[in-house]
Amino acid sequence: MTVLAYLPSVDDAYVRDFRARVVSLPPGAVVLDRTYFYPTGGGQPSDLGTLDVSGGGRLDVVDVTRSGPSVLHRIRGPPAAVRAVQAGAEIAGTIDWERRHRHMRLHTGQHLLSARIFARWGRRTRKASLSGTKAVLDLEGALPDDGLPALRADLEEAVASPRPVVIRQIPRAEWDRHPLSARSGLVALAPTIDPVRVIDIEGLDLCPCGGTHLRTTAEIGSVTLQPPTPLPDGGVRVTFTLEGGSAPAPSA
């Protein structure tokens, strides 16, 4: 089993370097006892980075995925460095911070945008995905033709007047009895999830999620919001992209 060390708090998503112990070595991969690497899931791509073994050199982490309770860190590097990794060895992991922070900006921005669309027009997000500097939201229905300026203003206001983002752990039974808010998303919670990890954007959104997020909406930075495009089933697709590369981030 791999402990997902980035889960407990928003601050844990800002950890860029950590130490862990090798548990097992599936072909082409390393399983650690704990990790801060985010594995692909929920529309968010995996983190990338490096693993360093004492006296064994550096390995590139080229993909991270879940396999049951374990996280597989797919590695690439010189054969000697790969052979140097042994079960029980201590390693030093380093996250590709620019990529991690970009995903945090996109994911928090997606939550914010989904929440504002739901609050204004009652349209829920069926699916969201992140790639590069772009976030894509597929909605359950159409939006007003004149709705785009209001959404742009909502995003700009959240950056100019920052809202804190925190993580709350809610027992599943409590969540099922009384969810904290009407949900802006349609993705069902798996029955095994307990407690429910809720991303709380102060005053704007409460949404179950296992991804990495920002400490404040100010870090989303400037974005370009594209006009909605129709989908064959009557829904619409909304896309936004990050502007100007990486936004400044506070120190971990």
C-alpha cells in the first residue's frame, strides 16, 4: 500500500521534495511506502519528476498510475541506476514543480468555474479534464448566449479578491445524510470512499475531489475563457487556458 501524502491538506500539495522507502519493483516501475506524486485520475494528469537512490544515480519518473492500493512510478534511466534500486532502499523524490503547479491552477480554476456555472444557471459538470495549459468542462446542458462575460468577471473577481482553499475530511455516512452543498458535478462517489475529501473554496464551492489544489484563488492567475461549443447530446463544452506561463507561487 502506498500512502498518498499529498491528500491531507492543501499545504501538502506544495511539497516538492520528499524521502520514502521502496516497497516493491514491478517491471519498469517503483512502488514506494508513501508518495507526493499525483497518479493520473479524475481528469488530472500525473505528476512527473525524479527519484534519486543514494549512490545509485537519478531516475526519471515518466508516468504515475494507481494499481489497487499501490502507486506505480514508471521510471527511465541508465541501466546501472535502474539496477541500483532495491526493495527496502530509501529514495529521494523530486516533483516537477512547474507541471504540478500548472495542474493545481487548472484544477482549482475548473472547480471555481463549475461552481459559478452551477450557481448562475444550474448546469452541472459531467466531466472535466486537464491537459497542458488547458482545462475542458463538459456540461449537462446549454448556457445562455450572453453568459460568457459574467463567467469572465467571476474568474477575474476570484483572482483579484482571493478566496482561501482548504481541504475538509467528512465521514461518508455524514456526507450521504447531508451533503454540505448542492453539487456542481455529476461524477458519482465510489462506495469505498470514506471519509469524503472535500475541496472548500470559501463561499463559492464545496466539492468532493482527490486532486491537488491551490491555497488561494489568487494563484489561478489570468486565464482565457473560450466561447462554449455545442456537444451532440445537447450539452456544451467550456474551455479555458492559462495565460503567461506559470503564475508566481508562494514557497512551500
